Amino acid sequence: MIPVIIYDKCQCDPKKCTAKRMMKFGLGKEAKSLSAIPSGSVVLSPFSKTALSPADAAYARKGLVVMDLTWTNIEDFPRLKKVNERALPYLLAANPVNWGRPMELNSAEAVLASLLILGEDEQAELFMPRFNWAPEFIRLNGSLLEDYSKAKDSADIVRIQNEYLDDLLDKA
């Protein structure tokens, strides 16, 4: 089981906040300060030049960190030293706020996708009864997530992503 760590900037509606919901249902634990984030852990970051891949599983065992802040405040994203920043590859959001938008996942979608990429299917399954959009997220992204979970490393993830996007453009 990968420890999920949530740094919540409290920028969203508490009733809709997926970070708070993950903590409520025991799917993650709160880091009350940035210094509480374990050294060597994986921090999901939209600014990383390295894609999350199954090769990151050993780092993720120290912690998979999601920074919960709104997309409108993304410039406030905390940058940390002594962690492994990783970006998620191309995926579509299934949550009611950003449905169908590429790369605008909420915190729970990001964690769910990460767990599947890292091969933690049983842990990811725990999200299904807690988030009504989770089955739709899997429907929208299932084949991509399966391909990502079989990748060797970040470069392989990027190759899979680019082949998928090239195929989409060819069909358009």
C-alpha cells in the first residue's frame, strides 16, 4: 500500500473538496506543513518535466503527495527540494467541474490515476465507492491507464502519450 499524503491549501469549496473526502475516508493523510512531506517521496506536479511511471514505485512507497489547490491558483504551487516531482501523462477529467477537459484532474483523480499507473490496482479500487465519478474516470481513461501501467519508465510514458495524441489528431 502506497501512503497517500495530502497538502491541502484549503482553496476549494469544502463540500466539493476531493482532498478532504480522501482524508475523511482514510484514502490519504494530511501533511499539515510542507516540512511534513517525506524526503524522497513522489510529489505530483504539473510543472515536472518527468512523467510518473511504474519505475517510480520505490519512491512512491515513501509517499505519494498531492498538493490540493485550485487550477486558478496553480502559480502558487509549492516547489520542494529532496522530493521526486512527477507529472501525470495525458488523461481526461471525469469530475463534474472539469468533465472531459484534458489534464485538469482534481486531487482524487490524480491520486487514482497515479495508483493505477504504479500498479496499485487494489488500493485504487478503494476510490470507486467514495467518488461517484470514479467509474466514469476509468471509462474515459481505462485503456490509456492500462498502457501507462505497463510502461518501463518516464520516456516510455511520454511515447505512449504521444502515440495516443497523434492517433487522436489523425482521426480528427
